[in-house]
Amino acid sequence: MPKPGRGRSPSTTSVSVRGNTSKAATECPFPKLKLHFAPDAAPASSPFSGMKAVKIGTHCGELPGEQITPKFGRLANEKAPSREALVYRLLEAAQVPSFRARPARIMYVLGDQKVERNAFFLEDDHDAMKRLGGTREIAPDEFHDAAQDIAPADAARLAFGEAMIGNFDWCLKFSANDTYRCDARRKLWNISAYAREGATALPVMGDFDIAGMVAGRHHWFRNVFYDGFVPSKSAAEIEVLSQVQRTRTLFPRDVLDTARRSFMERKAAVYEALAATTLDPAGQQTIEAYLNSFFRAIDTDAVFYAPVVARPDVRLYLDAAKSRAACGAADTLPVGTPVGAPLQTEGQMVQVAILDVLWHWAPPAKCDAIHTAPVWIDKSAIDTKYPGR
């Protein structure tokens, strides 16, 4: 195999290293790659015929079992590529714009060294843009926000797609004041925005090696969510529910309901894509858990429009008497924050579990109370009629 970034000659295929955080040797000793084809380098019978480039999703490393990397949480072994390739196929089945992928078994040769591992081939950005009707990719520094540049239906489809696969390694700034995992410097992360003739930009999802469906778990979970929010204490269920419920803070009801119907109409196709792929048993179980949680969370109005904090300036307490603030005397719950079923009621106060879907108390912010136990809030602040019709 040629050294990364150096082709042997202008007439052969060259290889380069790609990725962001995966490039660190402490994260992925075997980084993601990209093949660059010289003109006519691939025979007509090759699956790469006519391509200028194709990406390779590698196995990243050789960690045992379900162990993930300590910093970013990758499953750094050859289970990951098969799982990630399937994630792309699930999104295709759900008709969520993304890249095409196919699993592969690759032998890497460098001198006398040979390594054979599971991998996957991933469609190049330029090919994906042409296939999806894009004319150019919008650079992150010229992107404004989804409210200005993307149709609500396309933005909602992406948000639900990220929820389905349990992916948090992404950012799309939905509005000027949206600070959820975004800032003024970073408005797009692991999202491509393709300009189109006579239409709004199309957002395209990619890079899922840290998604819950692939890695199986997230290091940060207990610093963001309370596992007691659902009876199952399933991390997959809570992760899916958090992003599904966050959509209620982003879109009006007609957009939400249209997106839900679209996914439910594709439910059978998504499960068929899962059934058609052979995965390791743990991967199969993990991915099915995310899918089950997702379709359950969007299926009915009664489940989707669950109780949330529906008015501003609602404080939370450790006791019904409001003598002890749970997260600081001046701190309040963001509108749209889901609450669990009432556990106790005293006067106008109710004890409920909180799901911090907006990451209001994610690091560096801190509020151990909502991450470890129910809290007390004013019951008049809770409603299911959010957003309003």
C-alpha cells in the first residue's frame, strides 16, 4: 500500500489519511483513509469504475470486545466498520439524505506487513453531492443557520435521523440563538450542506463512528442524563428520546407530524435492512434497541407529545417546600424540557424526573440533582400541548 498522501506514480491509486479527531494516534492507530484514483485506473468491471475517489472506514484499532477509546468513545476494532456501514443503509432505507456505503474486507499491505480487517467503502463527497442534486458544498463559514438556509422538512428529517441512530457527534445551527452543541464558530459539524438550483440547501448526515448504534455507549451519559427517567433505565432509550423530544423545541406541529409519518412509513424497510445484514450479536442487539426506542418514541401523539415544561422561569427544588434549590437559586428549566410521571404531589408542587434534552446542565455546567434523582417543580408549568398548534 502506498504511504498516505503519496502515490507511486501518476497512473496509480494513491492513499491519504482523513478524519478529524480520529487522526490522533492515541485515538485511532489505524486511521480512516481515502483512495484517489488516477484516470482510468479502475477497470470497467470494477465497482470503482468512473470514480475519482472513495473513502475507507477502517477498524481504527485493536481494542478488545466492546471497549471504547477513553477520549472520544470509539469502538476501535473491526466490529465498528460493519456496524457503521449498516447505519448508512438504515438511513437510506428511511430516506434520510446521507452517503452510500458498503461493507468490505480489506488486506492492507505495507512492505512485508499484511493486515486483513473488516472495513467499509464510503461514497466520496463530490459523488454524493451530484447524486443528491447539489451544485456545490456550502462552506461552514458562509452557512447562516437552518432557519435561513434549509427547508424545515429537510432539517426535521435530519434531526429525527440523528435521533434514530443515537448520534450526538454532530451540529447544525438551527436558528440564530441555537446553542445546542453549536456556537458562532461552528455551525456545521459532521453535516454537509449542498446548495441546489432553485431550492434551499440540503443537509446531509455523515460520520457515525461515535454514534450509539456503532460504539454501543457514550462516556458522557451520566454527566448529561438521568437513567431513572425511563423504567427500563436503557441508555439507548434515553438517548433516542432526548433527541426526539428536542425536535419539539425546533419545529411547529405540522412539520413534526409530517416527519414522524415519513419515518413510520419507512419502518418496515428499515427493519428489513437490519435483517438483511449479518452483524456481531452485540451489534445486532444494540442497533435493534435504538430502532425499537426510536419508533416507539414517534409512533403515537400520546407518546410523542409527552409532558414537558411549557412556560419559562420554572425553578427546581430538592423539596416541596422550596427551601433548597436543586441547581442554583436563580437557575430555571428551559421550556420544552421533558418531565417524567409524577412521583409525589404536595400542594402546587410535584416531584418528577427531568430529561435535559437541551444539555442545559451538560459539562462544564453542573447539576448533580437532576442527573441522579427526581426534583420538585410547580405542576402548573407542565403541559403536553407544546408546541402549540
